Amino acid sequence: MSSVTSLEFLDLSHNNVSGLIPTSLEKLQNLKYFNKLVGEIPSSGPFKNLSGQSFISNEALCGSPRFLFPHATLVLQSIYPR
């Protein structure tokens, strides 16, 4: 995925993809919008310049005080209850 450097939109809805955000997505410098991802928002690559609109439909994201998301453990506990 990281070799597709000009990718701007990543829509992962309506499929069975699950898991954390791969760090390889940090190499996608043109990424502006993505959805249905889980985990802590990376702080480098395109993620450092995204706005709150870029995170629509990403209820399971966490960790970035800049976007007022809850702490990672709280989100992951609600997604993966024990």
C-alpha cells in the first residue's frame, strides 16, 4: 500500500478489514480522507496535516489530543470488550 504514493482517498467501508492503522500509511503523503480505521492516529506523514473532516466515519480512532479523540485504551476496550 505504501508504494501507492499519490493515493488521496482510502475508503475501507463495507468490507471485513479490521485492525490497527498500518504505519506504512504514513508514507502516503497525498492522503486526505480515509474511513473505517481503528487505533491511534499516527503523528507523521499525511496525518500531521489532516483536518477533523478527514476522520469522519472513524469512531474507533484515538490518541490525538489535536482532534480531541479519547485515549487509545478506552477506545480499544469498548471495541474489544473482555
